[in-house]
Amino acid sequence: TERRKQAEQERESLQEKIDGLERSTQLIRQEKPSRRSSESSTTGSIEEQNQRAKESDDKRRKAENAQLRLQRERKEADREYRRTVERTRYEEAEREKAVQEIEKTRLLADENAQEAQRKENEARQIEEDLRETQMRIVQAKKSYSNRFTDRSEEYSVPADDTDNDEDENRTHRKKQNFDTTGNTFAHEDMRTTTTTRDQNRTQKLGAERNNLVQRQQNADTLEDKTYRENTTDKGIDKYKTLKKIREGTVKRRIDEFEAM
């Protein structure tokens, strides 16, 4: 802009000089040579006019050259102005592009952070569910063990009954020793009674055990049944599976952190 103003000022100055030279030339050409009586004075006047005309031509050529130089400088100033405008527009476009890239990167970073937080919450929830499941299984096992122990003690053969059986057998043996000629039918009846009683006790204990198993199955939760079926039939242990899932989740989170 400064160069352009300076060029304009120089052009105006040169134009004024050219106008002055042209006016001087016209005045010189309009002047008529004075007639003098002597030939020498006439010759001197012509030479003076030629000298002035030559000087006027030189000044005009200088003015024309100055005008041409001014035009070249003006064109150069215009080109420089256009280059400056283009460079300014390019810099503004690049600046806007950089701002958009920064905003895009920020949004992507926010999305990655939200996704990482969501996965971390999921992993924490899985761990909490795993702990709760383990606690329920431990409590169910304890409850099952306690109920089974109580029922076993309830339906076990008391020591008094065993002593009574031994006393009865001892009495029976004594009776056999002292009464070798006793009644054979009475001996058979006694043995049949003892065998029947033992069988009844065994059947009753088996029925109670089956009842206890049935009650335990009814008390089991859906998770316990699924776990038992997977472990017994399919050979799948959900604790090992959850452990593998948790290890995979931790590894994926580490990979995502290293990729950031």
C-alpha cells in the first residue's frame, strides 16, 4: 500500500513535469525569430532555437521514460497487491482448516474417553456381579451343608438303639447257648424281625436323603442349576470363563490406552 501511494505521487510529479515541458515546447515553437539587419544575429537566433528545441526533446524523452517506468512500477505494485491478497486468503483458509482439525481431534478424543469410561464401568459391573454370584454360591453351599448335616443327624441310628440291638443279640445268643433244644421257629422269627427292622431303617434313611436332595434342588436358584448343568454335562466352568473375559477386557483396555 505504501509503495502504491509512493508510485502514485511519483507519477503525478512526472506528469506535471511533462505538462510543463510540453507547454515550454509550444511556447518555443510559437515564438517567431526576430529579424535583424545583420546575418550574424539571424544565424545566432536560429542556433539558439535549435538548442532549445533539442533540450525540449531531451526533456520530453526523459518524461516519457519516467512515465514508462511509473507504469511498470504501478503494474508491479498491482501484482504485489494481488499476491498479498492471495497469500492472506491462503493463510486464512489454512488457519480455518487447522481449527477444524483441532476440533475434530478434540471430539474424537472425547468419544474415545467416553467409550473407555463405558467399558471400564462394564468391567466394574462384571466384577461386582461375579463377587455377588460367588457370595450366593458360598451361602448356598453353606446352607446346603448345614441342612444336610442336620437331616443326617436327625435320621442317624442312635447309640441307644445300637446298644439295645447288641443286648438283644447277646440275650439271643445266651438263650441259644442255654436252650439248645429250644424252639427253632422262635429263633427264625427273631432273626426275621431284626432283618426287617434294619431294612425299614435303611429304606427310611434313603427316603429322607432323597427328600433332602429334592428339597435342595427346589431351593437352588436358576444360576445354581445352570452352573451344575454346565459343569456336569458340558464341562464349562463359568468362573474360569468370567476370569478369561476379565483378562480379555483388561488387555483390550491396555491396548486402547497404548493406542491413544
